[in-house]
Amino acid sequence: MNITATLNADITPAGSDYETVRRVIEMITEDYRDQPSLDDLAARLRQPPTQLQKTFTRWAGLSPKAFLQAITLDHAKRLLRHEDMPLLETSFEIGLSGPGRLHDLFVTHEAMSPGEWKARGAGLTIRYGFHVSPFGQALVMATDRGLAGLAFADDGDEQACLDDMTCRWPNATYVRDDEATAPYAARIFDPERWHPEEPLRIVLIGSDFQIRVWEALLRIPLGQAVTYSDIAGQLGQPTASRAVGAAVGRNPISFVVPCHRALGKSGALTGYHWGLTRKRAMLGWEAGKA
DNA sequence: GGGAGTGGTCGTA
DNA sequence: TACGACCACTCCC
């Protein structure tokens, strides 16, 4: 059975649907103060309102109007409010030593040794493939130890996206193998397939500091967010928020390591390596699943 | 809103 | 090694 085809049919709109959704998100983002109506949005996209509503809701799990509310600053601030649940601290106690089961995708992770990191991927074979995802073309990269990379590209930008990822581990051997990476894509973007009994294996390749930051991100549950300074504080270096931002920005397994759940202290989305629109898309999509 | 301070990383010498 | 530039930040005026 063709997993990609199943994925398309099940949860992922065709590529052009992401384009539609992306444009809706952009319009909502630019004009959210005017609270654009469904009719306004549909008119600008030259689509019937009912069809747009259907496409968008199928993709996000919530209507354009609900989505509009989900990506406003107020909502972001609510995600950040954790006085009744000191997120990172409690997660820390539950167990750093064991596999990172706290992640909603049920991830077990291992880190590359410092030696392997210094070798910049030498001796490592990385299989990669492009797959349709709710957030555009997804570049999936895997070693035999598990998922090592996940990146996103708009149509036509696949090569730039691949270059961006391969230059991180320039000495690795890269093999295009869509068949090997398709099961990862199928699973990652379908919450129905997130099961604790079959954790997703991921491999973190990065510096010591980066890995500590990425592990902190893995402890943020679906529908929650933390600030860069929260993470810095949790690492015992409360003034290192800017360094945390830089490390978050180097996250090689976008979405799975939920870097989109890191926000500025004001609740503003600040930046995202694969585009702010995509960060909004992820938060909105999660708002529909949480 | 903008300037200063921040800590990790990377390129260069 | 050492230094400077670069950052998905934050604080303070």
C-alpha cells in the first residue's frame, strides 16, 4: 500500500490546499485587527466561502474564525500562563534519565556523542525523502537509529531546504529514499498514530548546549508554550535566553521537537527558521487537536 | 521603540 | 586558542 497516498487521503490536503491555507493564515495575520470575515477571505482567494471553510476546517480541525482567535496574542499569552502548572520543572522531576516519554508524540530520544557531533556526520548514512504534510513539503531525514531531521519547504524550494539541512552534517552520506522515510511522515502528522507503546525514535545531533535546549522543548505538551527565558532558567542559566533562541533556531527536527511552542516573553511569536506563517500554522493546527 | 547586555556558535587568523 | 560577528531574546529607559 502506498503510505503517502493514504496520508494524502486521510489527513493531508493536496499541496495546493496548504497553499490556500497558508494564504488564509497570512491574510488573517496581516489583518487580524480588522477580524476579516470568511466572505472577505473567500473573495480575495476567489473561492466559494463554503468550500474555503471546508478546506480550512478539514486541515486545521477548526474554522477560520476559531483559527483567527487561536493565533492572536491573547491566546499565545494563555498558552504561556503556567502558574498552576510549572511545566518544565515538573517534567524535570519526572525523569531526565529515562526516555522522553512526556512528549505528546511519545518520543524516545538519544543524543549523538560529542565525538560524533564533532565528526559532522562522518560515517553516518542519512536517508531522506520529501512528503506532503499539513505544513507544505516536509523533508524527512533518518539514520538507522531513528529520525534525525525534519524540515519544511514551499513548492519549488525543496533544493534550498535540502541544502540547509545537509550543510549541518556535511560529512554524512545522503541517500534519497522516499520509501524509507514515508512511514515517519505518515506517523508524525497523524495524531491518531501517536501511541506510547510504539515511541518514535529520534536522534539529536548537536552540541551539548543545543541538545539540552531541544530536550527542554520535548517536555512542552501539546497546547502549551514556554518562553525562551523559561528554558534558559530551567537550564540554570537565566540570562542565556538569547543563546537559547539561537539553539532553538538550529533545531534539526522541526515540529517533532516542538520549537514552535517557544514564544517571546510578551507572547509574540518572534521568529521561525521555516517562516513565521508556518509557526502560526503549527500552533493553529495544534489548537485544533488539543 | 530602541539601545545595551547577554551567552553560545561559527568563521577566521 | 582568540576574537569578532551573528542570533528565533530581554530588560530598561
